[in-house]
Amino acid sequence: MRITLKVFICVVALFLLVTSLEARQIRVAWVPDGDTLILTSREVVRLKGIDAPETGYDGGSDQYYARKSTRGLENLVMDKELILKTGQDPQDQYGRTLGYVYLPDDENISIIMVREGFAFYYPHQDQDEVISARILDAQKEAMRKGRGLWPVILSMEEAELTYAGNMRSKRFHVLECGYGQRIAKSNRIIFPSLHDAFYEGYAPCRRCTPWPLAAH
């Protein structure tokens, strides 16, 4: 009886997820980085649930693995009919459309990018819990198997530092970061390494990120 009830709850949860997302076909004009798409309609789509190394703009430096991440996303999405699924609040503060994008075979591109080590899990409060769990599982697999960006990121000197995580925002900070120092004790968690912070599903603070720049 318990197993039947669990199955029923899962079916209901999946039904609610499907019915709460608005789906439409899209095509991509170009890819500026590993987590963003520019559609043929000029609409900007930010992939939910992931973040990717930043590509330098206006003469700025790329972060490590930014170009490979961009090419990885290009190879997945260009010249294909894709499906974009958005929730009730589909735009962020920059006017970008937030959503999950799927290949014709219904594979979630966010999961693929993380699984192959082109991007990392980026938790947020408005994300679907089931999909978020799958993205984090994909990240753990990529870390264990040393795919993509992970061998270099986890072998840096910074990988052995201690980091402070915010259990509310799911961001982690170097101990000297002002934002990290303001974390309430009830929300504070300490990670003894960079590996542990990423493996537990936390993403780096953008102000104090340990992410290296690309070598030129």
C-alpha cells in the first residue's frame, strides 16, 4: 500500500509539473555563452537550473572553460526545433525569459550541459524540485567521472580552501567575503573544500567566486 501511495504521489507531482509549464517551439539564432540562447525572434532565453563560465565582453577576459561551454551548447541547439517550457513568472530582472529547453527527443538541455561538464548546477527558489534534483545528480556524475571543467576546477589551490555556504540562498563564499560574513548562524554551513560545496548543490557567489580566468 505504501509503494502504491508513493507511485501515486509521483504521478500527481509530474502531472502538476507538466500542466504548470507553458511549452512552445523555438529556434536558436546564436549562443553567447553556455547558459544563454538568442532566438531567431531575438528573444533572450536563460536556461534554468544552471550557470556557465562567463564569456568576457568589451575586451574583458573569459573565465576558464567559457568558450568550450559555449561551443558545447551550440552543438546541442543549433539548426534544431527545440521546445521551451516556462513557468508562471517567465522573466528575470534583466528581461530574459527563464525556462527549460528540450531537444526533439525530450532531453533537458540543462541536464545535458551539466552532465557533460560544460556547466554547473545553479539552484534557485523558483525552480522545479524534480528537475533540480536531476541536474544536481548530473553534476555529481560529472564530478565523479572528471568530465569537462571539473578536473581543473577541483585541482586548483583554491579547491582546498574552506568555504561558507548560505543554506537559504544555496550560495557559497570565501571566508573573507563580506556577503559570506553576513550569513546568519542559523543559515550558515561550512564546507572544508570546493568539491564539497559543489557536490552539495551550492553555487559560487558572483562577487567572490574562485573561478579562474582562461589562459591566453
